Amino acid sequence: MSGTFAKRLADLRGVMARTGTDLVAIGPSSHMQWLAGLNPHGDERPVMLLVSAGYAGLLMPALNAASCRQHTDLPFHEWRDAEGPEAALAGLLTACGAEGPGLSVVLDETMRADFALRLLGAMKAPGHRFTGDTVGALRAVKDDEEYRLLKASALLNDAAIAAGFDALVEGMRERDVAEVILGHYAAHGAEPGFCAVAFGGNGAFPHHHTGDTVLTREMAVQIDAGCRLGGYPSDMTRCGWFGTPPGDYLRVADVVERAVRAALGAARPGVTGADVDRAARAVIEEAGYGDHFPHRTGHGLGIDIHEPPYIAATNPAPLAEGNVFSIEPGIYFAGRYGIRLEDIVILRADGPEILSAMPRDIVIRG
């Protein structure tokens, strides 16, 4: 097991000891990728990583074992389709020392329900919860290598979105701009993540699906896109105008920019996600646009593009140094335009560091 994954496993066991956790069960998910460097094929065949204080091993379908063996030296408890997983799971639980009653079990919240119920059914009525205070808490604090990968992904995304704005020509479709951005990703060794290009009134849909809307003069343009580089994603939104932006558009853009700055100013270790959301929301509400800001201020970002911590009114948990999350307030007017400005930040001891280098200024083309 590489040094990185061995350290993460040791860190998990430290958290397990502090939280009174007897067993952690991880399905084929980003949790498993982070903890063991393994992202096995996921279907109806049960596969899971079990970690106890003295053992870590994988329930593994024999069909996939040889391929997975290239990525980890953790022990496998293999099972074949002809026999089913029951005996292999029992052996794994025995190896973990997880046969007694009343154990405290952490379940991967993204695990298939049939996997989780199979595991709990093989144990003696354990108490169980999800990963928020164990694997999730560890993943939320990024190490130096994760920061490097996230930063590289963000900078590549900067260039791709800039290329999208530079390509704007009257008569092109939203999907034509998306093709420019996705082509930039491919040319620089990145995998496409997502690309939402919204012209005009489509920008009022926070989760617009890029389509065939045609660009005309005096039209708003919103681009929300991200790629995946080295296994880590990027995510950024920038807004612009094709032609000469009207005064109301620029005034609303100024409010959104001030909301971003208020959230950045509020974000410190120990401050809650709700506090940061409140700082951004207060600016927009004071300007009279509170009803036009329908979503949270941000989300965490790591291996998954949406993961804890969430910058939302419902999150009372304190932020920690090393957390990575978005700041993305927005104001939307149905049928007209939407303005959302989004940056990904890593939280340092003295406040947030923005990963992107692209200014949040309104981009004017045409």
C-alpha cells in the first residue's frame, strides 16, 4: 500500500478510536478511491472495503479481482457467482473481529442499499451511522497533493472558459461554445466534467442544460464548466454580455460580486457554512434581490464535484483549514438573464485562497 493510502488508513483508525467506531464499511465509491486508491467496477455484485482497528480487507467478486489487484495490496475475500458472497463476507467480518453484538458501524452513504443491508444482516444488530465524522471528515481536509491537483485543474479550466468566451460569434449555438471548451480540455489531457453554456434567458436556470439557443446581439452569456485533471475536478462560473451590457445588468453583477466578496471575507476556520452563506445572502437581500437567490452559496469539492462541506443555511458545522469549497451566489430573472459568479477556494489559517486565476469581471464580447 503506498505511503499516501497507508497514512489515510492510519488517520482513519485514529478517528475511529476517538469516535468509538468498531467498523467502517465502504462501497465502490469516491470514498474507496480516496482511502485505498481503488475504484472497482460497480454493479449488483457486492464489493466493499471493511476497516477495523486491526484489519482492512475487501469483499471482492472473483470476476473483478485480477483487475483490482493491480491497484492495491489489501487482502481480498473473493467470491464467485456460483457460490454467492455470504461465506466470503463472513470470513471478512471474522478477520475484522466484527462478529460480536452491539458494534458501532459506519456505512458509506453512497453504498447500494442492498450491499448495506446485506452487511448489517450478517452482523448482530449493530448500531450504524454514515461517514460524516470518519472518512468524510478526513476527506474534507485536503493535503498538499490534493491541493496541487485541484489547482492545476482550476487553471486549465480558466483557459478553457476564456476560450469559450473568445469564440463567441453571432449565430452560434450554446452547444458550439461548449464544443470549444470541451475541445480545450481534450487538447490538454483533461477529461470533460460538465459544461453549461446559457444564452439570454437560459441563464436564469441555475442548472441549465446546454442546447441549441442561438447567440444574437445584446444577449447575456453565462458559462459554468469544469474538467477533471489527475482525478480531481474544477468548477467555475463566469458571466458576460455579447454587445453592450445595459446598466441594470451591470448593477446586478456588482451586487453578486459584492456578495462573493462578503462570503470570502466571512470564511475563516471555525466559522460555520451557515455563517458564510448568511454573509453572501445578506448583501443580496439588502439590495432587494433576496427572492432571486434560490440556492445555497456553495459546496465542497474534492474527488467528487459536490461533497462536504456545504456552504448553506442548514450547515452548522465549523469550517476547517484545508477545506475546499465553492463560493457562488447568484441572482436570476426569469426570461431575461442570470448572473452567478463562482470560485473554488481552499481555506487557509488566515482565510480563503482562490484556486482560479481568471478575474470575475463581466466578460464583454461582440
